[in-house]
Amino acid sequence: MVIVVSTTGDGDPPENAAKFVRKIKRKTLPLDFLRNLNYTILGLGDTNYSNFCRCAKDIDSRFEQLGAKRFYPTGHADDGVGLEIVVDPWLEGLFPALQKFLNVDQNSEVSICEKTKPLDRSLSEESQNQIHMDGTDLVDKIITDRLPSMSEHNKVDGSSPESIISNTDQIDSTTVCLEILNINSDKIEHVHDTGKETQCGLVLPPPVGIKLVVCDCSLEGKELTVPLLPPPFLNATFINDANKTDLLEHQNGCKLPNAASDVLHVGITSAQVLTSHDAVKKTLLLQLNTKDLNLNFTPGSSMGIVCANNSSEVELLFKRLKLTDVADKKVELSVIENTAKRRAVIPPHIPPTSTLRHIFTTCLDIRQPPSKAFLRSLVNSTSNPIEMRRLQELCSKEGASLYSEHIRECNISLLDLLFAFPSCHPPVERLIEHLPRLLPRPYSVCSCPEYKPDVIDIVFNVIEIPGDPEKGHYYSRKGICTGWLDDITKCLQSGDETEQIMIPIYLRTNQYFIPPADLTKPIIMIGPGTGVAPFVGFLQQRSIRKDCLSEGQKYGETWLFFGCRNRDKDFLFREELLHFESNGTLTKLCITFSRDTTPSEKSPRYVQDNMVIMGSEICKLLVEQDAIVFICGDASNMAKDVNNCFVEILQQDRGMSKDDATMFIMKKRINKTYLEDVWV
């Protein structure tokens, strides 16, 4: 048996493995129940989150308890640094191990990789220069080949593509209407609302030296080990008949992840900018009207917002691939007859009959960095030999660090890649095969229904990514969801509340990240930046329930560690937090401002600095009163640093060894008194 399994939530198995895990954990099973089973497991996880590969580890441990034998070592792949670092060698060794175990002729070739020949250095300078020429011609074509709306705009203000290039480094892309995704009774409506969408700005690359496209000199003249070419399996047939997409189910009716409610249509009643105009990030607080929707949420709940790709970006992709003429034609997807791909099916989240615009706007994530298998597929659609070689390097075993550095860490999108490699012209079917599903974006609720009935508040930073070809970003963009929400609420941000704005949301499952019903239980909340969001709801609830306590009833200590850059620029919920401190809801409010102090000053700059200062009191709460710890915010740095800080203060104040302190925190995690709601 070969098992490949991920971990979800707080160390839980994925939905399709939950029943299996429950069955093997039955205590009534005899200890030799799996004595005849030989197995191996590949766990997929992310060390930025707690309980790394927990499901794989639990299955592995339980199999051993039940007498199963491992024929090949377990692998634990880390998405925090790149799954392929573990997955590729694990898969490479799996087939020889299977052959040996099954006593199959090991001389028979079974491989997931193939070798490529070194680049022919007899390539003329003309071929090398063609890369830049193709790229420049491509950009010029997209700039000048505009829709009438943009052309008419240029006539009005007297500008032209040439004048835009000479005056700025950024060029507006095609002007298109914003399509706001509305969901009602599981059906989709497209409401065209012109003039609201932030346009993607196409940025002209410098002539030479972009790291993403330059072949690596250390690999010159060497063979490369690249993934086997994934077999094509989809075919797209275009039909001239009109196709109405507004009646299609969202993503073909495919179930949404972690859904605890149906998708509901809610109105945005207010949009408030919480940061100053000169803050590093723009933070928005949205208030959603949930009256008569019967949403059963609590402080700590989270909701998914069903969003679509930026239609300007989709149009830019169609222009690059020369698909504009067929983007709105009816397209029928089918599986290629006799395809080499085993069990080939149309991805369940894509309707078999729709339009390319519908598929690329609502079903596919066009921002996700392309996988190595995707890059390998693009090689065969690239005509320039130098570009082919570079794509091979990026997806090769030898170029693993190049892929991490130039693709993963830079968050290169498909469109970035297509601009970087202008001779690459993949068939649209290959994109549909390889692009992942566009998933809803989760946001923490920062309100309490007891405190603010019929309302859900959410807060978030608006993600903005400037165009910078040196980093591989060939066009400016905003976050898919945060940019959309920012764009459609401009009127509300400026005080105009006359327009009704609706968005589709659903509640997500939440088992543990909720404030204790027992008010005597002390809690420690740590949430810098927008990580403070759920704790505003926590405090609203505790404030109301504290007022209902009888005289003499105990109220547990309630601590909040909050941090931001500047006191006067991004101190989120300042008035609310100070109010909760003054009325006794907050026992201790510990605030840090990382940019208001210099490293030479002794004032604390980060939440961990305040934790160290309060170390003795924190240990008393943890060790003597079993306080519940809640952490919300950045997983990649903050959550790890906070965990390490708890370990350090336990060592210093209680004299624990590092191992004992680490085990103390681990036991709190197991007992659900150390809880995290974190994101990368």
C-alpha cells in the first residue's frame, strides 16, 4: 500500500481520509490486525503551521501498532520550503523499492524523470537576441492592440501609447468591465460594473539580465533531469452558439473547502480605512449585513469569500495567448480518446460546457506559481532554444534551488511566465489541465453577535504587488480578493453609502478557536497587525458577559499582546482596545510599535519583547492557572517566534530544560489550550 496524505486544520486528516483514519484508530482492533500489510507513506505538510504532517505521522504510528511493515521509508514533504525537495527524490526511490519488494525485474526501466541534452552552444547571437526582440514585440503588441474603450480614452485625453511609455514605466492594460461574482441559490450572476476595477499595469522589462530568464552558468553544458512530460488529456471544442454562463453553478457545484454553511449573498454596509494614507499597508474594515440570514457564528469564527480573478488580468492573459476572439464562445471540454493519462477526467470544479472567460475568471487560479510539471509541459510549447533550456533548468532536479528562488519565493504567476518567455504558446487545454482550482479566501470574523447583532465585521490588509521585471513581475496587481474588495468599496470608503454592494460568503468550520464559555478561565491573546481581528470579537463577548457576573464572581485574567509599525499610522482598533482596558475587560494590554523605536533603544519592538518582559507573570498564568493561549497572524515568522519565546521564558522563569519547556507547550497544543489561527 502506498499512501499520500496531507494534513488540514489543527492536525486533522483531509476530508476524504477522515473515515479511514477513524476506522484504523478503533481501540477494538487486534494488535496484529494489519500483520499482512506492507506500506509506505508520503506526508504533505507545511512547517509554518503546527502539527506538521500530523495525519501521515498518526497513520504511520497506528499502522506499526497494528503490525504493518514499512517496505520503504516514510517521507515528510514541507510546502514551507517546497514540496518537491522531498517529493521528487521520494518518488524516484519508490519505484525501485516497489520493484524489489514485488520481485520485479529491476532492469526494466520505470522512471518519473527524463534526461535533456545540454544546450547547443552553436546557437547564434541572433537566436539569443530573439528572446528580447520577441518580448519587446509582444509588449508593444499588447500595448497598441487595445480595445475601443481604451482607444477612445486615449483620444479624449490626447495621450497615446508612445506618450505613456515616455512618461512612466507603467502601462495600463486593456480596459475591461469588472465582473462582480454574485451567488444566489447556488447560481451565478455576472453584474457588469464599469469603472471600479484596478487595472493591471504592464511593465516594460529592461533589455538584459532578468534572473528569471537568464540560463544558469553553473548548469551550462550539463544534462538535466526533468519530470516526464505529463500526458495531455483534455480537448476543447469551440462552438459559435451563444452560451449563458450566468445560470451555471459556481465551479460546477463542487463543494467548497471547510464549509459550515451554504453560500450566502450579503451586503457591505460600510468600509472604513483603519490606517493613515502614509502607512506601509492599507487596512480595511468591512461591515457585512447578515440580518435574516440565520448565520450561527461565534467570536473566532472565520468565513470564506468567494471571489473571481481580476477581469483585466484575465483579458491580458487572453491577449497574450491570442484567445480574445474565442474567449466568449461556447466551449465544450472532453477527455482525449486513448489518452495516456490514467483515469483522466475533466476537473470536477470546471463545467464541461461554458466559456473560456467563465473558466479562467471563476474556476482557475491564474496567480498560483506554476508547478514543475506545468513548467515541463510549457517546454514543449516553446520555440526558442534558449527559453526552452531555461524552462528545463527551472523544472529540473539540478535546478531545484532555482525553482525555489525564482518561481516559488517570487510568487511568479502564469502571466509573468508567459511574458518572460515570449516564444511559449501553450494550447489552452494544457492550462486548464495544470492550473489549480481558484479557492475562496478565508477571513477571521472580528465581531460578536451578542455585541453587534445582524453584523459581521472583517478586517484585512490590501495586498499590492508592483510591477518589477527584475523580480519576474511583469505587471502590477493587487491581491485577488483584497484588491477586489478594495475596488468595489471605494464609494463606501469615501462616505457614499447610497450604492448597494453584495458579495458571496460562507461560514467555515471552527472547532476550537473560540473563547472559553467559563469566564474564570484566564486567556492570553497574541495578535499583531490584522491578527488582532478575532480578539476584538473575543473582547466584545467577554465584556458583555463580564457585566452579567454577580458581585464577587471571579473573572479570569485577560491579556492581549498587540503590535504594529507606528502608533499614529496603523494602530488598529485603538479606541476599542483602550476602552476594553479601561472597563476591566482587558487585564493587561501590551502594545509594541516596531518602527517608532530604533534597535538601539530599549523599548520593546515586537510582541515577543513584551512577552519576555512579562515572562514571570506569563509563566504563572501558564503553569499555575493553565491559561488558554490564542495566537493569530503570520505563520512563517511570528507564530514560530512566539512559540520559541514561550519555551525561553519557561526555561528562564521555571528552570525547565529546553526539552521540558518544548514538551510543556506541546501538551498544551494536544489539550487544545494552545491554539493558533495563522496564515502564510
